[in-house]
Amino acid sequence: MKKILFLILFVGFSFSALAQKQYTINGETYELKTEVNGTIDLLWNIFDRKYRYFVRKDSIITELVNTKGNTKKFQKEYKVTLNNLTKGSGLSTDKVNLTLYSLRNFINEYNSLQDPDYVATNNTVVQSLLLIFGGITNSPFIENINNTNNILIGAEIEVFEATNLPRHSVYFLFQHRFQSDAFKYSQTQFGLGYRFRFLKKKTFSVYANVLAATYNFNKQTITFFDFDVFLEKEISENGFTVPFIFGVGADFRITDHSFITLTYNELFALRLDNNGNFSTTVSLGYKFYL
């Protein structure tokens, strides 16, 4: 278990961001990362799991904000700030969103207009989500005569370029299937997969995923008849596979930084045979931004 926890933590914290530096803004001290350096600098960091963005021009640092007014509609003050800072450039902020990707592109464009020798910054900022889940599975790719369901638990780290919500992402999976008296099969699995969100809304998203590569530790107890006596034999094996296992899922937003996740996996696989049972691999989990 310690090795498993270490692996999860290692993946989650291995995506280090840019170098940080301290700045004092309106009497408050912040550690900020420099995303763009030019006529206008773009600075940012995450505080209390919330992205905050700052711009610096002529040594003056201003925060870009988007607060809600009395009507509970966003005021988009950051667009006013950007318009003032880029006045006379002919650039429009109509399609600029308060995201790192959108701000970076806009400021790069402005800096390029001001300095012909400017080299645009295109840092890829990685963001991640951690999912903890539990459910049931009949392990459809294993012979399961009585179609018995066993308990499934696991964790997943989903990684993507920083946006409000990713459409494409990769994920690292750990899961364990427990054996039961009715079905004496257990498995510990580490996997790498790809996810595509084909439906994205503000409060939920629906996606398909494919588990492309796995390393499995399998253990199964088989019963056989020998000279009028029922005997049991435990078989253990482990190995790397490229199964391409397909599934679907949905994330339901409960806060700005967390979701309830429902998944239905192991619907079919390109490189594994189904043993006659339709998948019952269903899980429910809690997902949040790291």
C-alpha cells in the first residue's frame, strides 16, 4: 500500500510549474510564476485552489478579476484592464477568457505588436485532477461462470493542459479488485489511458475513455475435481498488456474545484476476449483539482 500511495503522490506532484518569485501588491505578498515576459508580463499562481492572474506594465502590477455583481452576473473587469493596457493596439478583448491559455495568447499578440523581436511564450502549463472511487465489477474479461460481482476501489490522476475544463486528457490509473468466496479472483492494476469529453457543460461533462496500457498483478483460485476429490489451486501471474479497454463516464460539478464522478467501464476491449458476461463495472467517486 505504501508503494501505491507513493506512486500516486509522485505522479500528482511531478508536474512542477515555472519558477516562483515574491511580489508585493496592494500591501499583500504573493508568490507568482512568470508566464509571459515582454512589454506586458503575465503572472499567475493558484491560491486556495483558485487561479489568480496578474499583469505587469511599466513596473505596475494589476490583478485581473472577474467578480459577480448584484445581479450575480460576472462583471468581466479583467477585460477593462486589458483594454486600458493595450489601448491603441487595435486588439479586441471580446473573445479573451480569464484562463491562462487565453490570456497568454492575447498578451503574446500584444507584445509581438510592440516589439518585432519579441519571441512568443508558449509554456504548456499542466493541470491535474485526482479521483478516488469505489464500485463493483464482474471482471468481464476473466472467466466468471456465475457472473459474480466483486468490490472495486481505486484512484486516478487525470492530466491536461490548463483550461477551464479539458476536452482531451490522459490519465494514470490504479485500481484493485477484491476476491470473494463466490468469485476467488483479485487483481491490482496500474494503467495509462486517454479521455475525450464529447459533451461539455458548465455543471457536467460526459466522456469516453480508453485504457491503453496496463500492468497487472492477478491472483485466482481455481477448483478442480481429481480422483473424486475437489481440490483448489491458487494461480498468480503478472504482466504488461495493451488491451485498449473502452468505457464511458460523467463528471457532475459540486463546487468550482470538485466533482462527483460516475463511470461505466470495460464495455469492450480491442485486444481482450469477453468471456460471455456483459460488463457490470460501475463506480462512483469524488474528483478534485490538485
